Amino acid sequence: MHKLILTVLLSGFCLQAADSPALEVTPAGAATAVRHENGDYRKQLNLWKISVASLVAANAMDEASSWGKHELNPALSGSQGTFGKQGALLKLGVAGGVVVVEYLVLRHHRSRSLAGALAWINFGDAAVTGAVAGRNFGIPGR
């Protein structure tokens, strides 16, 4: 999980460094360019918010599909080797931590490319987690 968080942070900072103004404007057209840039950023920020919602939904589905079943990950398994409140709290903490870090990065670095990149990373994570949850629903419980 540390590698995932590090990857997200490094890719975000690389994208921020690569982000440059879309066009040079003269003082007369400055107001229109700023309005256009803010509109593009808002669209990407809304996409990021939707991706966070999909990430939360996928993690909730994964927790529901794993509850009470044998857990292979020892960090998520309880004393009897099954997924329960201990594992759910750990997963919630990690997912919440990633979202908070993304929020703080986006709050201090208003970049439409960064917001878009983080949104697609979240969508990818939600897709993989949702696929795992679908597989888990097919596994018989206790």
C-alpha cells in the first residue's frame, strides 16, 4: 500500500511540474483566459469528486463481499482468519487517507491535468476493487 501512495504522490507532482499555461494572453484578454481555465479546472475537479464516490462505493462493495469470509491478507484478517471489523477499519483508513492526501494536493495545486489524472487513477482503482468484490461474492461464506 505504501508503494501505491508513493506512486500517486509522485505522479501527481510530476504532472504538476509538467502543467503549464495553455496559452499566453495579453492583458486585455486575461480575464477571459482565467475564466476559461477555471471552468476547465472545475470540470476536472467535478470528475475527481465523482471518482472518489466510485472509489468509496467499490470499497464498500468489497468489504460487504468479504465480511465473515476467510481473508488471505494477514493484515486484514482477524484473530480467526476472517475479514471483519479490524480489516474494514484498516481498509477505510487507507482509502480515507489516500482521498485526504489527494484533496490536500488538489487544494494547494490547482491544476486541471492533476485533477484529471487523480480522477482516472481513482476510477482504475475502483474498477479493480469492484472486480475483486464481484469475485468475492461468488465465493461461498462460512
